[in-house]
Amino acid sequence: MAIRVTVWNEYRHEKREERIAKIYPEGIHNAIAGYLKEEPDFEVRTATLDQPEHGLTDEVLENTDVLIWWGHMAHREVKDEIVEKIYYRVLKGMGLIALHSAHLSKIFVKLMGTSCTLKWREAGENERLWVVEPSHPIAEGIGEYIDIEQEEMYGERFDIPTPDELVFIGWFKGGEVFRSGCCYKRGYGKVFYFQPGHESYPVYHNPQIIKVIKNAVRWAKPVKMISEITCPNVKPLEKI
Amino acid sequence: MAIRVTVWNEYRHEKREERIAKIYPEGIHNAIAGYLKEEPDFEVRTATLDQPEHGLTDEVLENTDVLIWWGHMAHREVKDEIVEKIYYRVLKGMGLIALHSAHLSKIFVKLMGTSCTLKWREAGENERLWVVEPSHPIAEGIGEYIDIEQEEMYGERFDIPTPDELVFIGWFKGGEVFRSGCCYKRGYGKVFYFQPGHESYPVYHNPQIIKVIKNAVRWAKPVKMISEITCPNVKPLEKI
Amino acid sequence: MAIRVTVWNEYRHEKREERIAKIYPEGIHNAIAGYLKEEPDFEVRTATLDQPEHGLTDEVLENTDVLIWWGHMAHREVKDEIVEKIYYRVLKGMGLIALHSAHLSKIFVKLMGTSCTLKWREAGENERLWVVEPSHPIAEGIGEYIDIEQEEMYGERFDIPTPDELVFIGWFKGGEVFRSGCCYKRGYGKVFYFQPGHESYPVYHNPQIIKVIKNAVRWAKPVKMISEITCPNVKPLEKI
Amino acid sequence: MAIRVTVWNEYRHEKREERIAKIYPEGIHNAIAGYLKEEPDFEVRTATLDQPEHGLTDEVLENTDVLIWWGHMAHREVKDEIVEKIYYRVLKGMGLIALHSAHLSKIFVKLMGTSCTLKWREAGENERLWVVEPSHPIAEGIGEYIDIEQEEMYGERFDIPTPDELVFIGWFKGGEVFRSGCCYKRGYGKVFYFQPGHESYPVYHNPQIIKVIKNAVRWAKPVKMISEITCPNVKPLEKI
């Protein structure tokens, strides 16, 4: 059965800055979606901030198995009622892949319960992404590390809950490290935070980065719920 | 140095229902506070929902090392701006001990990022609280299990993030189990959820339960922050 | 590609005790193997203690993706050199499913690094296995719990390392709880401990139990190694 | 009550190589022990490989709360029966702090259940040790990172079980990262692996490194056992 993926993008940088439009002429969402469409079992659509309901109508959300999220300068413009809907969809099983600056998106922060703050520097420096859990499905087909020629630095301490599984640790030439690939379970849903992807560099054209995102989509696909999100008053199963 | 503890209670059941007032004549908060005051290194105060600002003024919060929370029927009456303040105090290091029905309190749910729903039954049945991490400081001085003659049943699946540390598992006579003692780190703060404590039974007069709460206070006391909750733009530490 | 499963059994109880032979006329290994063969993508074979090299020649081990282990009274008869070979196969990616009394098998204890002791009682009592991680692949297709009419009691404290993932918690009528489904990563290999399966009861004829074992086989299948089990002296990747 | 610490050292490099003797004239053990003795509540002794029973007689082990271990070239000379004794002492509550090349010591490998292999390079390069869990007692009093001017590089993938708590991540100038401060529970005992400390550099004269070791001693001190390392056959606590 197909995995239905929705790639969401704030889609502002690409429209405002020529240097970024050169890297992603159709926007980051269409770049990622294009690569995901190479997989015959993925059904891919996109949605962006400036569409009605941010492109995330009930119909779209109900038919999304995995939501990929890229946002940066306009986190605050995302409406709380849409965030609330996404939140409950995750608790009911929808996968969420939060990319790069989505660390401060409303939905990611709400699911984490922490500030998700970090150190940063935009200096186009080299990053090396080390695999620390090579048997994790998200690392499948990746070698010992991924070399990223130019990336924004994101450094510790990253204020997140301890990841359920830590798959990647990033090394930055300027002297920092970062927990760059972090897995969480929230309700029935699986959440993967993946640090690479500053808009100024062609990171989402890197085949290894795309491979990780594809792996994460498969890992995060929903399971069937066995109970509702309620607090049922239940009868005893044994004599008391 | 003293550990400054604030015991917060909704304090409604005790005022409305005689059978509960008999168990906790001064309220659950004063019962717990009374036991905590036995410790010479604890400085204990209380606060309740119906006080101005729910008794949690900036001055009180700034001078609280560990906040104990009991709430049940009136979670929704707790003002969002107070919840927000508590949240940032936790991220900055204040410990939080969420007792029993506080699983649905606004502050606990916000820190968890999940629905925190569970199964329940009020049948006065026997619970046995098994220690599964006997080397954890919160289990210090407790034997293999704590026997609670009568308790409300709380059953799995409890919709929480996987605990950083699972200290207790509850067994209920009616056939359910529960992750009854769960530790989390959130920002600089430590959070402990502890399931026992339904208002209808004298659970907080049980010396073993009080021992666990005292241990949790010591475990949850703040550490010194080494960085602010911000996203600083930093210079490289190495030549890039 | 097929998943190559080897079901290993001590195979002593079934040959010595008629009441057990009635439940498993061909041995526990053949009962489990029979059910696994229902899956078209599983290639299943069996091996037992009294075969040469316990049926685990280099050729068998090299062609095993997932090894299922049932042992009880004769743990000590398993030769250390065979255990050593299994150990390195796990570190190189072979999955291991340790069933029931395999908690004290040499291979499981060696992979855990703890005593793996527990409480026990053979009283034919009821067990209820609660799912606490419903989105885990090992719980797929299982409801809220599995009811086992008669099982040997295994109780906490179970002296294991904190599981990477805790999927099931067992409830026993006599008053105990148990971490009954525990996932670990060791090297490139995945290890699942699953508590049900005392030889005196027909537990491995329970379709839900078999479903869990099948799920565990799929979860534990090997990934490709990206590095050897050595300590290489490496050149710097950057100028130092 | 005093914490009784035994600092164990292989003590070969210092006797054979003048350049190392210059850094640690009395051996690494006496350097560390000297600093630990600054704490009034620590009772400190040392033991070395070439003493009878490696200095770890039953009497010494029974009176050790926390054992610090430094070994490198002579891991294989440590007698298995002594390793076995240390192992059971850890399971019964003795803390173990494994320093640097102790990653391949028999006792650490036995407690981990993995190969504990890693990448390495001796190039005297700079390491920066980042704190990722600032609220952990082992990080108390440490700033955002520890700068180590010269250190042997230890790089991922480090073949260890996922740490219960990951406190430090190391950054190396040559391009690697490392999980440099890892906490584990094993039985009643606590185990801390701490990567810094190559014999060729004066790492154990760094006050921050010593502070971490002192913190780890306090964190790892034993708790009282509530059960034996046995598999007791128990009576039901409830009617079955």
C-alpha cells in the first residue's frame, strides 16, 4: 500500500531571495517532493504556508501518512488551530519529519515539551554527519558518515528531550557538535528531527540526505490504532 | 542549602465532600507538606487553585526549587499564563512532581507533548507498586514493592513519551498494569510522575509513598544553568 | 529476499516428560517452526542441543538471519565456543529472539552484561500481556493485551539493562508484574526478549504469541554492516 | 559516610616510557588518587596490575564503593577470576568508572555485552567535550564544554549499547565525534565510561576532567540492595 507523504514548506525565502531561488527554483518542497516521487510506493503532494489553511485542510491531513515540515522565518504565522490538528494527527499515528529550522516550529516544540533552542552560525562551513546507530532503519544504505560541504552550524546544547533513538551526530568545522538525527514516539506517531537543510545551500540535492529522508518516511509510516485518545472508565478484567 | 518545596493542590474535593475531608482535613497539600516538613533541609510552603494567581506568584515561583502538583476536576481552571510561567521555570531547572490525576494537568501535558490519557476505574482495589530500578535515588529505602490497600486503578496504555527512567510499575487486582513512576528531563528541569494518590483513600498517609515523594524532591532539585533559553548566534571556536 | 530463521531448542523436556510431549509432540522448535513456515518470505530451519555443534555449525550460523532460542534445564551444556560464535554473529547483525527461560541462557546473559535473574512460580496462573508501545513493529496486529490462560509466573525485579524499548508488560494473577517484551541493540544485531512460553502450557499454539514472534523476526532481520568489528587506526579527515 | 574509592591502574606505560613518567611520575593512579583525596568525604586507595591479585583482593573489593579503572596494553593479563569478582561486585552495587582505553578492558566489555570497538588516532589533536545533559549530576559545575588541548582521537562508531544517559559528546579537530561520557545501570551498580585520558598527555591534571571524575564517584556510589542475585521461587501474593 502506498505511503502518502505531504511535504510542507513555508516557501518564503525562495520567493524573496534570488540566490535561494537559484538553488530551489520551485521551492524546497518541490525539490524534496520530486526526489520522493522516485519511490513507486510513495504518493507525494505538497502544501505551503500561504495556501488557504496552509494547504493542510482536514481532507489533506486525514490522507497524509507522513508529514515533512520545513519552516524558518514565519513559524509564528502558522495558525494555532492548524497546529492543533496536526498535533492530534500525530498522536493518532501520522509520522512527522521536522527538517532543519523546523526545530522552532510550533508543531515540533509542542510535541517535544521543551524550548528546542540551540546555537547557530551561518558561515557556510563543512558538516560531517556521523552514523551512531548503523542498524537503525533510518541509517540504511548510508555509509559511516555523510559529508556536507556547506551547512549552517547548529550546535549543542540543543534543548530537546533525550531522544528515544539518536541516529546521527553532526561535526562542524568551527568546533561544535549536534544531535542531528533524533527519533521520538508521541502517541501512535513517530517523529524524526533531521538537522541538515539550510536554505542557502543545496543540501536537499545531496543524494545521501534524500536517502535519509526516504528512510525516515518508511520508518514513520502509521500503524493501526488499538485504542482511542480518551480516558475510558473500564470494568475490571478480574474479580476484585 | 535548603530545598524550597511548594506543594500545590486544587483543593476542591476536600472542601466539597465530607468523606474526603475526613481523610485530609486540611487538604491534600497540607497533609503532604506536613510530612515533608519532617526533613530539616526542606523549606515547605503550599499554594492552591483559588488563591490569587493560584498561589503561584512570580515571587513564589522564583523561590521554588521543586513544585509538587495535585489537580483533578479543575484542570481547565488553571490559567494559561500561570502554566506558561511554570513551564519556563521547569525549563530553567525547577523540579516538578506530578501526582496522580495531575497526568491531565495543563503543565504536565505541555511538558510531555502527548495526550497523557489512560484507563481508569474507581473500585477501591488493591495496588502493588513494584520497584524495577532499585538503584534509582527515587527508590532509595523502599523494599521490593509498596502495597496500597485501596487505590483508583490507572491502566495502560498510558499515552506518555517513553520515560527516561521507569522506576515503578503498578499491578492492579482487577487485571491492569501501569507505568506508575516515570522520570523525565525537560530543559534543565527534572519531572517525576507518580501515580498513587486518589483523594478517596489515605494514600498520602502511607509512609512508603511519602518516602518516595521525599526522594523525588531530592532527585528533582535544580542544578545551576550554564546557558540561557535562547538561540545565540555564535562565533566559530576553530578556524573554518 | 527471504528471511532465514533458525529455531533452536534445548529439546529435553519434550523427550523426557509425557505431559510436555503431548503439547509439543515434535518439540517446541518444530511447533514454532511450523507456524513460521506459514510466512512465504521466511526460510525456516531448526537446530537442537544434542545435534553435533548443537546444530549450529559455521555454515548454519552464516546462513541465519534471525536465531530463535529456547533453553531451560541445560544452559550449562551449551559449549562456550558455540556461544562465542553466536555472540559475534549477533554483533555482526544476526537477530536473536530469546524466549522465556532463555533469560538465563549463556548467549542472552553475555549480550546483556547482567545476571538476568528474576522471581518465578509454576502455578499455572493467568497472565495478561499489556502492550505499552502500540506503535512498535513488534506489537503490530496485537490488540490492547494478550490473555494467556496458564503461564509460569516470572516477576520483577528482572535484572536486565534498561531495555532500549519496552513493548510488553506482563500482569500475573498472583500479584507480580514483569517486563515481558524487551528490545535491545547489540553491535549491528537486534535482540528481543519475550517472556511467554513455559513448556508445560500450550503457549506457542496461541496465535497472538506466534504473531509477536513473527513480528519480532521481521524487526530483527539484519542490516548491512558499514564497518568491521575492529579498532582501526584512521587518518584525520581534516587538517589538524 | 565516606565513599571508598579504589583507583586501579595497569601502571606499565609510566614505568617503561620516560615521556609518560614525566607526566605521571607516580603513575596515573596516584595522580587521580591525589586529586580525589582533596574531597573530605572520599576514602581513596590505589591498586595496580602487578600487585598480587592485581591489588584487588576480596577484602579490597568488599570495601570499595567505586572502582576507577585505567588499562591499555595489558588488558589480557587481567585474570578472569578477578574480572568475575569485579563483575559481581558491580551487580551488587559497586560503581565502576571506566577511563579512556578501559573501553577494551575485560570488565567493561563484559558489562556492556558488545565489542566496544572504535576508531583511533594518536596525533595530539584538540578535543572539545560538549555537555549535552547539563542537568546530570556528572556535569555539575562544568560549563558548556571542556577544552582539551591534546588528546588521542577516539571516533564513532563506538560499538556500545545505547547509553542510559549520554552526558558528553566529544569533537575532534581531525573530523570525528565520540560519545565520550556514557552512563549505564548494571544490576545494582552504576557504570560511567569517560573517554579522556591518553597516557601521553596531562589530561588527568586538567581540573575540569578531575571535577567530572569526582562527580561520577558521587553519582556511582552504591545503594542498599533489596534482593539477592538469585532466582527465588516465590509464593503468590494474591489468591490464584
